[in-house]
Amino acid sequence: MKKITYNRFGGTEVLQMTDAPMPAGDIIVKVKAVSINPLDWKLWQGDMKLMSGRKFPKSVGIDFSGIVEQGNVKYHKGDEVFGMTSIFKGGALAEYVAVKAEDITYKPEAITFEEAAGFPVAGSAALQIFNKLLKIEPGMEVLINGAGGGIGPLVIQLAKKAGAIVTAVAGPAAIDMAARMGSDAVVNYKQENVLTIGKTFDAVIDLSGKMAYKAAKTILKKHGIYVNTLPSPLEMIRSLFSGGRYKLLVLKPAASYLEMLAASGLQLFISKRYDFRDYRKAYDEVMKGSIPGKAVFVIN
Ligand SMILES: NC(=O)c1ccc[n+]([C@@H]2O[C@H](COP(=O)([O-])OP(=O)(O)OC[C@H]3O[C@@H](n4cnc5c(N)ncnc54)[C@H](OP(=O)(O)O)[C@@H]3O)[C@@H](O)[C@H]2O)c1
């Protein structure tokens, strides 16, 4: 079977399509779709080698959906499922992936394989922000900076469900999507600086990696909370000395999040589909930015 692997850290040139033996494991899924996450390239570029290790070959792809080929007592051949591999092990960008029961859940009939593949990382991150980091009360003003990507549309919907008044900051290509997902106001970051529009917020969620705590503090209300999605040892120290106003997202995948996503009714926005064999072109394009929502690989 075909899968995408790499033997050293680097840019998209290190990625290769290889012939691999069928994976062995508890459950084998025939992959139908895989979504692209910034985590994919952070891993093969070596930005996370402290956690991923330096043992090669390594495999690409975390989020997937597909059809069970070899089941166990819970999942049977033919079941439609979606889920995620271990973040540091990867291996979803392949014709087949081996997983454990806790890595997957049943795909709702109402969503496509492509939509299902877009949910696990982005959806688990969005749910974790609201379940663990922030308590949103109706009427709170929430700023979502970097709202136009994979996680943003889900965060907009969850913030609106909780009764927040949402300001989304997005690039020009994602303005319409951010409005359609329910934002009360949308700021185009290429034209306006949200730090100088004269608004303050109860929560600032930075999904862009571009708004530091120091800048966010200038637009936070007195007890407002800042959420950063790019954890590092330095940021962890900063958050410890923030009096609880600076929260870091450190994604802890859990089957319960997959089940919550399956039942959530959240809308996933996909704007780009790529053939599995165009993996290098796909990553080159997505890494440049300006693709609203999620991009997914389709595997036939
Ligand atoms: N901590 C964790 O455990 C964890 C887990 C999952 C994800 N993450 C991280 O969370 C972040 C968001 O994930 P994602 O999948 O939503 O990423 P994404 O799809 O790349 O979205 C990021 C968005 O930020 C926008 N952006 C870029 N520069 C901006 C600026 N100056 N101001 C406002 N917006 C700007 C981009 O718009 P344009 O494309 O138009 O520039 C893009 O839509 C990523 O860094 C990801 O690695 C962390």
C-alpha cells in the first residue's frame, strides 16, 4: 500500500510516497480522506523533534476518516469511522492505517468522509479551549484572531453557542466564511489592526500565532483571558506568572472529544480538496496560507 513518509527533517522535498506493507494493529481502516493540519509540517520540519524524536522513517497525517477493513469486538468490517493517529506517530496519509478503538468513533451519516476527516484535531482543539481554558457567559465579548483557518470556524460556532458576542479576525479570503459561521463582526487583518479599533474583550483566542500576550493585554478587559495555541517552554513560564489570565492550549486527544464532535452538529468548512498523489503540491499551497477553513486529501 502507498503511504507518505520522510527520512529526514526539512521542507516538502523530504516527503515521499512509499510502498509499505499493510499496517498491523488492532483495527485497520481503509482511508477515504485525510485533513491537513499545521501540525503536519511542524512535525516534518523538525520543529517538534523534542517530542517526536529523531528516529526515521516517520509517517505523515493525523486526521482521517475511512471504512473499517479489519475490526475488533466494537468496530466491524464496513463500519464508517473517523479519528486521529497519535500526533507524533502520524501515518494517516496512507491507503490503510492501523488504530486502536480509542482513536476512532463512528462517522455520522449526515457528514461526508471529507468533513469527518477535518474534525479530529481542529475540533478537539476547539472543544478543549471551551471545556478547559475558558468559561464563556452569555454576552461576553470574544475576539478570535486567526479565525479563518481550520480551528477558527469551529471556535466561532462554539463561542456563539455559548452566547458570546464574537469578533473574528481573518484574512481577505476567509471574511465571508467567518461571517457565515456566525461572527458578529469580522476584521480583515490585511486592512485593519484589531489592536487599534477601540474595542476590548473578555477573551482573546489567538489561533494565528501572531498576537502575543503583551499585545493582547492592551485589548483585554480587567479580568479578560488570553488563549495561546503555540505552547513553548518560555510561554509556559509566562502563563504561570499571569495570574490565571494567560492560558495555553496543549491538545490532549480523547475519544470523548471525537464522540462530542460526532454529536455536535458543528459545521466544518472545506475549501480545498487534493488527490492523495498531489501531496507535495497540496502542502506547498496550504503552507502559503489564504485557504479558508480546512484542506483535505481524498484517497480512492
Ligand atoms: N497547542 C496545541 O495543542 C495545538 C493543537 C492544534 C493546533 N494548534 C495550532 O493552532 C493554530 C491554529 O490552527 P489552525 O489549524 O486553525 O491553523 P490555520 O488553518 O493555519 O489557521 C491560522 C489562521 O491564521 C490566519 N492569520 C495569519 N496571520 C494572521 C494575522 N497576522 N492576524 C490574524 N490572522 C492571521 C491565517 O490566515 P491567512 O491564511 O489568510 O493568512 C489562517 O487562517 C496553529 O498554529 C496550530 O499549529 C495547536
